[in-house]
Amino acid sequence: MRISLTPRAALVALIALPVIVLWPLWWVVLILVAIWALVILADAFSAPNPRRIRVRREAPTQVRLGNSVRGRLLLTNPTSRTARLEVRDAWNPTAGLDDQRSAVDVPAQERRAIAQSFTPTRRGEHRSRTLLVASRGPWGLARRTTEVGVPGRLLALHPFGSRRHLPSRVQRLREIEGLAAIHQRGQGTEFDSLRDFVDGDDVRSIDWRATARRRSVVVRTWRPERDRHVLIVVDTSRTSAGRLGESTRLDAAFDAALLLTALAGQAGDRVDLICVDRIPHLSVLGSTRTTVLHDMVTATAAVDPALVETDWELAASTITQRARRGSLVVLLTPVESSVVHTGLLPVAARLARDHPLVVASVSDPALEELAAGRGDLESVYLAAAAEQARAERTGVSHALERVGAHVVDAPPERAPQALADAYLALKAAGKL
Amino acid sequence: MLAAIVASIARGYYRDGPLEPDAPTGQGSKAVVQVLGDLGVKVEVDRHTVDAAEALRMGRTVLVTDPRSLSAPQLESLAAAHEDGAGRLVLVAPDLVTLSYFSSQISPSGAVRTETLIEAGPGCGDLAHQAEALLVPAAEEAIRGAASLYRVSGEGESCFSADQGSLVAEHDGALVLGSADLLTNDAVGRADNSALVLNSLSSEGALSWYVPSANDPMGSTSQTLLGYLPDWAGPLLLWLLLIATVALVALGRRFGPVVVEPLPVTVRPQELVLGRARLLQRSGDRQAAATALRSAAASRLASRLGLRRESALDGLLAALAPHVGRSPEQLRALLGPRPVTSDQDLVRLAHDLDHLEKEIDR
């Protein structure tokens, strides 16, 4: 506990000025100092002990980034004196607490609340580093301060802005599922039902055994297989730290991963997620269909890019360990020549042999702006350099497609939809 | 600069100033001091009042070259020493206030502004010091302005009288000279100035030449600015200082720690492109820039026309020809590997490629 002075303590000392003018002696000054110190101490100790103030936090644990959430601090004064309190709740700045400092008077044997509003500006975990309660004396000359151990924690979740695209994709999914066009048996289909033969049906899908039991000809219908496995691998290395407009490349990648998770959940597929760079450091594995989206949003909230290169060999071994044969593997990594040179290409080739493989990349919209520049000589050179970079990206995606991966490369605002569409296309083609 | 240093060394070091005993300049008094030395008088130069008062007590003659510049304590100290000891005091052109410390009988009565020859009157006696006439320069030529004249009452004696008073006066061991020019190198030789000066200063055999100095510890005025403050100012100032300290401490209070937060790292993604563009521009590699622009445009045109990306330039040109209003030669010049010679050509090429793509888009 610490005793500190208020500015009023200095103002009170001004009262002694006439005394000094009347008796200008050094020992008078000393006595006045002593009297002043006594008054300050008396005021400080007539304030209620801040340690006896009971503090309880009523705060939400999660908020979607971009939204506001309200919480309360409840201060109970069990003493018999009115407590004039100053409270500082030291959250980190990006937690977006509207006012860290507040003053409240709590009468004896009563309780008061301090309303708090959080608007986080950064995804991830936010903490209150400390909570300080200062109790001012009745004259307001001094205060006693103490630290209260009431930990605060708030998780700012990924905004998941792409969720507005979910209804349209789910509708497409239902169309695909109910589509009579999938009469052919494929790798990713399962038996649905028997129905009467109509003109145009493939004769190979006639179920002769059922036909024999009935008078009419009966065909089998197939639907996309349910309960498939999707493994999303998010690259969190230095290339994902690139700032594209407002957010980083990793944010867009998580946006895409979440939309795919929600869509796959609707399709009845199981989704797992692992984040890799030098080590596979975060994974959401084995969640049930109903909780997977929540688990994934919570788990990815605190993942930030790291300035390291991805170890693709290690990632490949983790993927083969986690993914069953035939399950869809989605690699969320930028398609850049540097990434390919660090060993993505052979790993992609190996994975594509056993799994349907989608490489989803978030491209830089600034590159297109640069490529369209025609203003002066400098912007033309910039456009040429941007075209070179785009040509390199195209070459890399061709190389990946040649080894059997499906490449999705889109700017951040279109990347989630593009990945969802690629998933739906695989479903429709019966490859999944 | 070297010449200046050499000149100053050759000239020798001396302090220049009015009535400085070492100065050979017009306002100095080296001539008088040297002649006094030749006459066997021990001349000692004093700059502090304490030394001059000590000399007075020891019975020497003390010449005060500028009594007007002395402060009250200095004058009191000199007057006390003069009363205690047997020494003679020679004051050069003192004013009324200065004189009041040493003699009540002598008072200033006027001034001589023009060059005047003042003759010793008949009743001078010893005070004339065997001089018959003194020449006082005009006020504008004199080192301290007009020469002063004094009136003597009671037991005092005076000599060299002009209209309003006398140039030389003596009372009670204090000799008053009305003009500082009597002692300067310039004017000591005129008329009988030298006789008066040399005889009056050499009478004791030892002379203290007192030149008041600004760095005399007694010279500073005792009543400083702080001395005018009332006695409660000190404690009051201390108290206000205490209050200010308390206020600063109270206002500067930091309520709890500064919260530091590690923020996630972000990287600008276009650095590589920008760097490459600057490299291209600095090296003037127009051909590489043109190739990049052409191949990008060609691949877009090919995909627009439904050609395979790998198809050769001839196939693309053949497919383009029916759709655009340009000759095959123009198209080949635009998309083919024609060298680009100037910066203007490169910019024009970029615009032409844009136009071509727009034509196909239509």
C-alpha cells in the first residue's frame, strides 16, 4: 500500500503563508512542515483501507473483433465509512477500454458498479495487467493505493467477415446434394435412393436386382458422400505477416478457413485445422460438427504471424499423420516463388498423390493497382515490375497445378468465397 | 594577425587607461612615475582600497587617481585610515560627496571649460609647490571633462585661483587637485604643471599610486538587490518552494504502471516489387520492362481470344488481326521484341498496349 498526495495537499499548504509573513523564522517553517505532514497523514489514515474494498469483475470473456461489449466492476465497501475511490483498470491499449480511470464514491456497507465498454482493435487475447484501487481521505489531501488481484481476460475473436457469404454457399451445397445429375458412382459419393427410370438416365445405373422385384425399371441414385474429412493447414510464417490493406494476409486466411469450416459443417464433413511454421504450433482436432466452428474461432483468435520460414517437410509429416487417405487437404499459404523454393512443391506433389489438395492463396490487391499504373515513367516501371511479379505467381500456380493441386488465388475480400467455391466444385464433381 | 602579435610584443605589455602608471599613451602617467622614481621616490601601485588605506596608516603619500568611482565603504575606510595615520592624501578632482568624507572645509565651486592658464596668487606659500602657473586643457580635450574649482573656508588653504574658486586646495593633510590632466603624459609638461605634481608627490619619499579597480572586493556596492527584500522573504520563498515540489509530485503521480503490449508483426508486401522497379529504372533497362508489359498483355489477349497460353506470337497476331484496326506490322511492332530506345517510347508502349486490350474487350 502506498500513500500519495493530491494537488489539494499543495493548496492547503498555502494557508500557512500569513504565519510565515508574521513570524519569519526558520523554526516556524519547520513546525509548519511538521503540522502539514501530520494533517496529510491524518487525512490518509482516516480514509477507509483500500484493501478492505471488495472488487468483483463482471466481464464477458469473448467478443468478436469490431464489436463492443459491456462489463462491470463491482466495488463493495464493508467498512463503516464512505469510501471515495479512484480505480484504474490497466488493460492493454488495444483492448479498447473506453476509460481506464474512474472515480466513484461508495457509501458505507453499500456496493457501486463502474460500467466498462470494450471495443478491441486487435485480434487475440487481452488482459488487465493490474487493477489499482485508491482511497481518498475525507479532505481529499492524500490517498492510499493498493493493487487488487482481480484478473481480467478478454478474447477478441476473428471478425469472420465472410460469414455473410455462407447462406448462398449453403444453398449451392443443397442444390449439389439434391442434384439428380450425380447419377454416376464416384469416389466421393454414396448410395442415396432408388427411383424409377426416366429417359436420359445412364443405363449403367440401373439396379437390375431391384428391377427384377418390380414391374418397372429402377435406377440407383448417388449423392455426395457425407462425413468426409477436411484438413485445413494454415501457414503462419513470415509471408503471412504481409499487410494487405487493413489486415494481414493471415487474417484473410483465417477468414477463408472459417467460411470453409462453416460450409463443411453444413455438408456434414469433419474439419480439422493445424497452424504450421517452424513447428506445428496450434491444432483444432476431433471437434464435433456442432462445436467445430466455435472451437476454431476461439483457437485461432490468438494466433499471430511469426518471422520464420515454414518447414514444409515437417508440415507434410504432420499432415500425413492427421489426414486419412482421401481426405481433403487445404493449404492456406501464399503462392509465391519464395514459398515454393522453400520446399512446398515436392511436398504438394506428395500430398496430391494421396489427397485432393487445394492450395489457397491470398493475393495482394496492391499488385494490380501497381500493374495498372501508366502515369509517368516511374509508374510504368512499377507496372512492369508488378507484371513480372504476377507472371512469377502465375508460373508458381501452374507448377502447383501440374503436380495435382487445385490453386485458388484471390485478393483478401474474395479469397474466402473462392475457397468455398473450390470446395463446392470438388463436391459437385464428386471428387469429395 | 602575426604582425599584430609582433607589434604588441615589441611595444611591451602595459595596462592602458587614464592615469595608469605604466601607460606611455597620452592619458597614461608613465612620465610622472618615472621622474618620481628618478628623484628617489619609491612608487608603489595599489589597486585595492585595503592596500591604499594600509599605506596611509604607514605614513605614505597616497594618490587617489579617481576618487569619484569609490563607493561609500571604500571612502569610509580611506577616511578612517587618513585620520589614524600620518599619511598625506592627494585627491584628483573629487566631487562634493567624496570630499565630504575627508574635509568639511573644501567644497567644489565651479569648473573651467576652456584652456586656461591659471597663475598662482600672491598668498599661496608652500601650497604652490614652486609652480607659478598651471595650464588646464579645454573640457573636450581633458580626460575627465572640465577641471573642478574649489572654495575653501575656515582653516583650509587654496592656491591657483580662477574666477569661481581655486584649482588646488589643502586641508588637514588632504591635497585636492582640480584636474586629472596635470598628471597625464600629454599635459604634465605644459606650463609649471610638472613642478606642482612632482613636488607635491615627492615630499614624503614614498608614494602609493592608488588606481581604483573594478575587481576590488570592497568596490561592489554592499546593498545588493536581495538586501532590499523584507526579512520574511527567505522563509516564504522556502515554503513556496516546498509547495511547488509537493504540487509537482502530486501532479506527476502515475496511477499504476505503464502497460506495454507486444503487437503482432506486419510486413509491407510490395517491397520486392518496388525495389525491382527502382532497380529497373536506375539501370535504364527499358527492354526488360517492355518485355514484361508485352508478355503480360499478350497472355491476357491470348486468354481473351481463347488461345493456348503457350501459342507463339505469330498465332496471336493472326488471331488479333481481324478484330483490330491495325496492320499486322503495327501489331508486331507493338507486341514483338522491337527494341525500345527512349523513356517516352516505353510510356507510349504501355499506353498502346492498354488501348489494344480495350479494343479487344469491346
